[in-house]
Amino acid sequence: MNITLLIILCALVTFIPRVIPAIFMERLNFSPKFEKFLNLIPYTALAALICPGVLTVDPELWYIGLIGAIIAGGLAWKKVPLGAIVILTVIVLIAVYLLVPFFPVLI
């Protein structure tokens, strides 16, 4: 099969399922509960992508990722800008990594 034809067919296969709902979404009316459900889907998908990574950051120190997630979540809750969240979370986690040798119980 020609590679150009294969690329075009693959593009159509991914494009069509995305365009058809977008065309008809404006014509549909959903209940407020269902709209709220649809608005929460991106957050749940993001959580499903992030949570496994949080718990597997460092296999020996499993709680490091959890601490980072709690710090980042708390800062986001306080509406701190994204760049500051990243920088502050990294600083806190560096401090935690530096303190771990002093608390062997955590290991």
C-alpha cells in the first residue's frame, strides 16, 4: 500500500470521529446535570493520567510523589500561578529529598 494513502486514511479515521460530534453538539440540548458530567470528563482523564505517575516517581520512596501532588494540589487550590506551582513544588521536593537521610524511619 502506498504510504501517502495510508497516512491519509489514518488521518480520516482519527478526524471523522472528532468532527462528527463537534458538528452536532450545538444542536443538542443536555440537562444541567449531564452538562456538569461532561465538563468533569477532562479532569477525570487528567487524574487517570497523573495518579499512576505520582505513585511511581521513586519506587524506594513512594511518598515523594504523594507529597509533591499534595503540595501542587494545595497551591492550585489557592489559585497560585502554574509556573509558581511547579517551582515551589520542585523546591519542596528537593528539600524533602535532602531531609530523607535524617529520617530513616520513612525509608
